[in-house]
Amino acid sequence: MALNGYDLQSFAQALSVPTQEALEALPHFQRQPEAWRFAFDLLGSSNINCRFYGAHTLHVKISRDWDTLDAERQAGLRGELLHFVVEQSDGPLNVLNKVNQALVAYALHTIPTSWSSFLGTAIEAIQQGAQQAGKSSTSAGYAIMDLLELFPEEVNRTLAGQAQRGGLIQDVKESLPLALELLTGVVCELPGSTARPANTPEFCRQLGQSAVWRTRAWKAILQWLQFGVPSDTLLVPLLEMSLRQLETMAMAQASGSGTVDDDEVRAAAAAVDDIVGNTRTAAQYTRTVGTLGLSRFGQGWMSEVLKHCASVGDGQAALVWGSVLVSFGETYSEFILAKAGDVQLGAHAGTYLQLMLGLTQFPGHHGFSEDISDQPLNFWYLLQEAIADGEVGSAPVITHAYVSLVRALVSKSAYPPADEWLDGDRDERDRFSGYRREVGDALLNAYYVLRSDMLGVLVDEAVRGLSAFSLDNWQDTEAVLFALRSIGEAVPDSEAEHLPRLFSIDVLSQQLLPVIQATLGDAADRNKQWGLTSIKASVLGVIGAYGDWWRAHPDLLPLVVPCVASCLAHPPLVPAAVSAFRRICDSCRDQLAEASESMVHLACEVLLATGSVPPREQQRIFESVAEVLMALSPAAHTAALVPLVAALTDRLSASLAILDGAPPGLAQHDVEPYAEPLVAHLRLVEALGRGLQFSDDTEERALMGDAEDAAVLTLAAQCYGTSPAMADFRSRLGGMLEGVFAARVWQRDASSGMVAIDDTLLECVLSAINSTARRGPHVLAMDFSSCVAFVGNAWAAVIARPAADGGVAFGRRWSDQCPAFLQCISQLVTVYSAPAVAWQLTKPAVAEADAMLAALLTRAVDDICAGIANEAPALSVAIEQQPVICEYVFDLCTRVLHTRPELLASMPLPSVGRVCELSAHALAVPNRLALRPTAYFLTALVRLSAATSKPSPASEILQALWARNGAAWLRTTLAAIGGTHPRSLLPNLSELLFAMVRHHPESARLWMTEALARPGFPSAHADDAAKRQFIQHILATRSLVRVKAAISDFSIKCRNLQGTSYAA
């Protein structure tokens, strides 16, 4: 045979080099039938490369072309493979490994049908063959050890069917005692080990003299453990041996003898980690493994090796040892807690907790000089959870451990020296900051154990540190403040023992607040500048964390709030100051409302401080101030707002003038500098809008008929309507929003005059509408008619408008900007489609309001359907290209059905029909973004289209839609279930089909029967019996759970996935 210019002899000669050309040709040759014989010829070569590629080819052929061999040849191959394993057992190892891979591939095809007890019989055959061939026991040992590694790894990786895989696993489990016996014999040859088994085979003793083979044996043990240890008679000796070997390694490493191989330590630790960290093992052998682990870890050797790692700065070794401890603790935390007061194991439990404390306070700064101390944090959390769930948290050893933990965490959370921090790279600082957040969570968990005792210790440390505060050594004090901030959410506002000492007038006025007000000259070095900023931020954090406590002590607010507000003038402190300010406002709304004038003055100052307070922080302050004002009566907060909205109006006018003064026709990215001021100020309107809302609960109760809440909302509406200043602001705001679209800067389409407005600015304009459009009254909200008209005009300016030729002209970015409009329209439908209420003074009669909303909906639906159709020749292709638009369209339509289905009766039937046509196509597109909202919409429509005793125009329209489109919807749903759509979408399709069958059983039965009667529908894999059974199961139950199960089974049948993991 010739191949790429070679005959087989020349090809073998080329592989002996090997040449690049031969290596490129080899995969192609391995597909040929002649490769079987050629593989054996290569294995008989004296050239190492030829033998390697011969074994490789044999492995490939067995794995890929097994079915090309007849039964007799398959059976005969077994002896040949074992022969080759023996032949190659004395090296080189890479050839031996390839031959063993071929043997394991053979075993995966034949277990358990024609080769049972694979491992035992293979090992026996190898030993006998080696003896007959005059090979040494060590050579046989090489082959056996390699096989012990390969077999479990390949079984885990095999792609065999479910039934055969079960047979493989069973064979593996039956082989487990033999495998562990041999592997244990190797690893126990560690120098200094006292755990050598008595009957260890000679080859195990010989291989065990090498750290390399011991390491491989540990890795093989880890592979075998993946199948589980079936009994404690096997588990206990294995774990005890493993821990003794770890102890030997640990003592050797701690003594600095240098006889320990790092790879061997890592491999052994990984095996032990797998045993003690296995939750299935823990559930079955909690007492056995827990007792053994505590007793062994409590004997001092682990402490010695960790001390050695810390003293020499060997963080990598500490990580390895620590991983074993942490895995044990996380898995057996409840057991450790239960034994903390035990007579026999209590001391060991205490020793273990000290080990975990040692890891927690490992020397160095996390992220900079160590990466170990975060390992045990989750253990402390799990231990705290166990304490909370049980009654044993009062054991002295536990309390003592948590007291020590708090001190360790405070110490570890301290910032590193200034030079190390400021000169470190960003990754190091980010790792430390992330670790610090985890420490904060751990401190909070510790508080739940220690409660007042912990607070008392921290307050004492804080007062002591603040009294002797110096920028030369500020980190320790800052760390205590950080700890106090971390536990703030859990400390009750009634705490009267320790917080009064921290927040006394003397401490506030002489220690805490002076730190906030301290300044340094420009000439101060960067270390002190960073230190002062950090300590100030922590003080602000503490003040904000105890907002609820300030509410119980309002007499201190006039002292605290101005100091917090003063930090807004210092850019590095703005985020911390705003956070503290918001926390205080959230907690002390009623108390701060009395100082509404000062709050408004602060907001006005922030409005002017564009340089020092970033826009996002301005928004947070505006929202908080507005929320405080809402604690006043409607008349009072309306009056208090006047100076703020006047200042905001001036800023809006000025920023709009900046936009309008930009040169016409600029490119999109060139417009941004001109639009940024207006964007910032419109976001402030949005923030005010959010803050000035009545709560959802108040609105809901009023709508449900609560007289008191309804009276509050009605009074507010009257105040808002009669305030000249608010009316002027609303009018001017509406004019300015319209002015955004009229700005000369926007590029305009020459034929239609539509504008290409900036996306961010458009979003801000519509968000201003959304935040003020509420079911309750809103002081900034435009009246209903103006709002609907504005949205319609904006739609025409940006999205779509009638064209001169009778069609529709679309804006350049209509598909990207359309979702923002649909969200706004959805909000208007939610707010204004409800029956008339006393506080919606600007809303017209119900019929007129429905007509206006229906007109807006009709325009949006018609334009979008036309726009999607223009995107591609086929509507399904267009939907695939524009799934986001479909998502928002059907979200809006679902909102209409849920809140005001009567709007459909006010819409033209062709428009409603277009929605249904779009839904049918969207349902057929296997795109998650498009299908899920489509399915939700159709599910709602199907439910509402059911026959009712109180017919209405809306219900009649929905019933007509079902009669006209239901068969198509159902066929598409069945096709999707049958395989046209991913299985991940079955839950949505199941709910839709369930709604069809439940609410329209007769028509659904008829249409399902007709659809499934078609040959090959929805899949050629579903026969008539499966279809009949599916229909019977679907129609016979009213349980969604059972319907989903029937649909899943039918889908698996249609996709021919029986016998796979999907059907398990």
C-alpha cells in the first residue's frame, strides 16, 4: 500500500525519525483498515518511536473502529494486548503507557459482557507473562502501576451508554480493594513511615523507593476514590494510613530535613482532601471519619508544619496543608461543634480550632505577601451556622475560639504599610480589598456568636485607638472601625451598653468628628494623605452603619449630619460620605424631615458642586433628600421642594442651551460632550422622581379601598395641582424634554426629518417620564394627556412616522431605541389603564383614556411589525435578527392583558391581528429572547380567551383570536417540543400547552389529534403509539407537573434520546 508517496516500509522508516510529513499523514492512515496489521508490525520494531506510534495506532483503532472487527478477532485481541503490555513493561514508559491505553480501551468495550473482573485478571496475566518472559518483578510493577492509574481515569472519561457505564462502574468498585491494596503498598514505602503493610508485593516495595512512583500512586488513589468507598472496613484503614503518611511528611518538612518531595506532599494531601471533604462519605461515616480526623489533627504534627511554613514564609506549602484542614472543617463543622465539650475529643476539637486560627492569622498581608488566610473563612461561617441551629454554642472552647477569631480578623483586615500599598500593583490591592470584604462577613458571623461581648471589645479598642490617634500608626485603629462597621447591621438600635460610649458627646466631639474634619497641608507626604483619607472613610462607614441607632438618638443628628455633609467637598471621600448620608436618611427620615430646609439647601449645593461630586453620587443624594421630604405632609414637602426645583430648572435650561449650541450634524461620538450636562441633570430629575414616590404599599392599599391611604393620596394630588411653582416646573420640564428632540445638533433624515438622537440622552428623557408616572399622585408628573402626546411625538421623531409614499419611514437606530419607548408605554399602561380614582386629577374619563392609550399602542404595534418585516425577506429571519424587539413587544402586550385587556377592544382588529401573526412566527423561532416573552403572552391570551359567564368586548375579541390562530399556535408548540427548539425552552412551551389544553380542551384535543396524525410530525422517531399515549396523558390530567413530565418524555422520544443521561 502506498501512502503520500510512501509504501508501508518507507512509512515505518519515516515514523522512526519521525518526519513531519509522516506525523501529518499518520491520522489519515489510522482511518484505513490496513492500520490494524500495521500497528502490530510497528510494535514489533526495535525502534522506540515505531513502537510508540504502533501502540498509538492500536489505541486509536480500538477506540474508533472497534465495530469493524468480527467477534472472533475481538476475542483474540485480548491476549495479544496483554502480551504487548508484558513486552513493553521494561520500557520506555511512554510506549508502555500507550499500550496500556489500548488495553484499557479494549476493556471499556468488553466489560462486563465478555471480560469481568478486568483488573484482577489483567494483573495476574501481566505477572505470569513477565515471569514466563524472564522479566523482573519491577518491570511487571511498572505495567501494573501504569494500568492502575489509567483504568479509573478512562472509565470516568468514557462515553459508553448508560447501561454499559453502570457495568464498568460495578467492575471498578469490585476492583477497588485490590487497587487500594497495591497502591497503599507503594505509598507506604515513604522513608520514616511506620505504616508499612505486612504482605506488600515485592514490586510495590521496589517502586515505593521512588518519590516519583509514590506520587503517581497517590494520584491513582485519588482517581479510584471518585467511585466511592463502599464500606468503613476499607475506608478507615485507608484514611488512617493516609493521615499517618501525611504526618510523616509533615514532621520531615517541619524539621527541615529536605527529604520530602513537594509533588508527593501535594498528591497525598489531594487524596486526603478528597476523603475528608467528600459530603457523601460524611453523610455515611460522619462519626467514623470525624473522630479519626479530629484525633489525628489534634496530635501536634499539623501545628508544627504550619509553624514551620509561617517561619520560613513558605506560603505554597501552607496552602497545601491548609486545604486538608479546611476541607475537613467545612465538611464536619457540626461534628466538631458537637464534640467541643466532649470528654474524649474536646481537647482535640480545641486543638483543631487553634489550627484554623493559625491559618486565619497567617503572617503577612493578604494579596501582597500571603494568599492563605482567606481559606478558613467559610469554615467559621459554617461553624456559626451550626451554632445558630443547635444548642452547643456555649461551650467555653467555642467562645474562646471566636474571641480569638475576632482579634485575628481585625488584625488581618489592617491595611499594609503605606509604601507597600501605594507602590503595589492594582491586582494586589484588589485581592486585599476582596479579602477584606470577606473578613467583614466573617466578623458579622462572629457577632452572631459573641453578641454584646464582641461589641464591647471593639468599642473599647476604638475609643482607646482614637484617643491616641496618630497618622504615623493609623492602620490598627482603622481596622477596629472597619470591624465596627461590618457588624453594624446586626447591632440592635436598642443597644444601650457599649454604643453610648462610642457615640457619646465627648467621643463624637473630641475624637470621631475631629478626625473627619482634620486636614493636611498640600505639602504633606502621600503616606499621610492616604492614611487620613482611609481613616476618614472608615469613620464615615461607622456612622452610616448605625443609622438605626441614630434614629433612637435624634439629639445627636444635628452634630453628625453636618460633618458627614462636609465631606462632600473632598472628592476622595464622596462615595463614603454619600453612603453614610443615605444610610442615615433611610433610617432617620422622620427625624430629619424637621430640618427639611437644610436638606434642600444641601441638595442645591450638591447640584452646583459638579466638580467635586460625581453625577452618580449627586443622584443618590437627591433621591435621599426627596425621601426625607416625603415624611412631611403633602403641602409641606411641596413647599420645601420649590427652591430645589427652581435651581434644577435653571441647570436644565443651561445644559439644554449647551446642547442646542452644538454645531449641527455632528457625528454621534462628537455630540457626547455637549449632551453630558443635560444627561446628568435629567438623571437628577429621575432621582427626584424615585425619591418623591409614595410607597407601593400605600398605593396598593389605596387602590384596594383603604380610606385613610386614599385620603392621603387625594390630598397630595390637590396640593400638587394647586402649587404654582410645581405647575411651572412641570410645564417647563415638558417643554425642555420636547426641546431635546428639536436640538439642531442631531443629524436629520432629509426626506422624513427624523432625528438620530443620542441613546443615553433618549433613555434619560424617557426615564424621567417613567419615574414620575405612578399609580399614586406625583409632584413632578406631567398630566396624562401631555404625557401620552409627548411619547407619541417622540416616537414620531425618533422611531417611525408616516412616509410621503404612504408607507412608514424609520429612524436610523429605531431597532436599538425602540425598547426604551416600549418600556415607557408599558409604564403608562400600568399606571393609567386602571379605573378612575380620586387622586388622578388629570386623567380623563375611562373611555377617553382607553382610546388614547389604545391609539399609542396601535401606533407602536403597527410600526414595529412593519419595521421587523422590513429587516429581512422572511419574518422568521427578521425575528431571529431582532429578538430583543420581540421581547419588549410581547412584554408590553402581556402587561396589557394583565392590567387592561379592554384596551384590545379599542384597538383596530388588523393591529391585533398583526400581533398574533408576529407571535406565531416568534413562537417558531428557537431563540430564547424571542420565545420566552412570546410564550408568556400567548399563555396569558389563552387563559383570558376561555369562555366566561360575563362576556365583554375584550373577551369576545380574545375568543375570536383563539379560534382563528389557536390551531397554528398549537402546531408550532408541538413542533418545538418535538425537536425544533432546544430542550431548555420546554418549561415555557409546557406552560403554554397546558393553558391551551386546560382552557380549551375540546378544540385542543381536535387540533392535537389532527396535527399528530400527520406522518413524521413532530418527529420521525415518534410512532403512532407514542403520539396516542402523549395525547392521552396531556388530556387526562389537570396537573401542570404531570403535563410537564409527559411533555419531557415525549420530547425525549421525538429526539431519540432514550437511554441517555437526558432520560435518566
